Amino acid sequence: MDKLIDYTLTKVETLNRGKEEITITNEDDKTILTITKMLTCTGCDMEIDRIEKDEDNYNVYIKLIKPSENKMSLQIITYKEVTLEIDSEDLDKDYKFNIIWK
């Protein structure tokens, strides 16, 4: 059975420019995971669902939210950046994150 990993969502920001990327930094006893995703319209969003550890990886499940088909939305490219903080003691020494888009 996969193990759920606790995290704290420390920042959510919408940017007018950027690039899709995942960055990992370590600060003291915390691992900081920042995920940047391109969104193609004003009604698009993303939400962190959960982080689970399987045998080899830490899977970050992210839900992509699309606007209602009944509403009009502008087609504008923006970037959403979310930053998660995870206690380093909850991670294995050699960890790998997989992003799973839902």
C-alpha cells in the first residue's frame, strides 16, 4: 500500500511568463518542491491532490481544472507556480518525484 506524505502548500502564484519546470531545493530540515505549469485560458487552474510514496518514487498527484464548457473564457497563456514544503525526514535519502496529472 502506498504511503501518504504530508506537505505544506507555502505559495501559489500566477505568472505572466515563465516555463514549465520542477525545482527541488533543500533548506535546513525541509525539502522545497516548486512546480510551474503552463495554463492556456483564464478559467484553467491546478490543484495539488496528494503525495504518495510507492516502492521507488514519490508521486505528486495534480488535478488540472478546466473551465466549464458552458462559460466563455479568454485564451491567454499564464503559468501557475505552486511551492510545497516537505519535512526532509519524511523522505528517503535518495528520493525521486514523479508528477502525475489528473
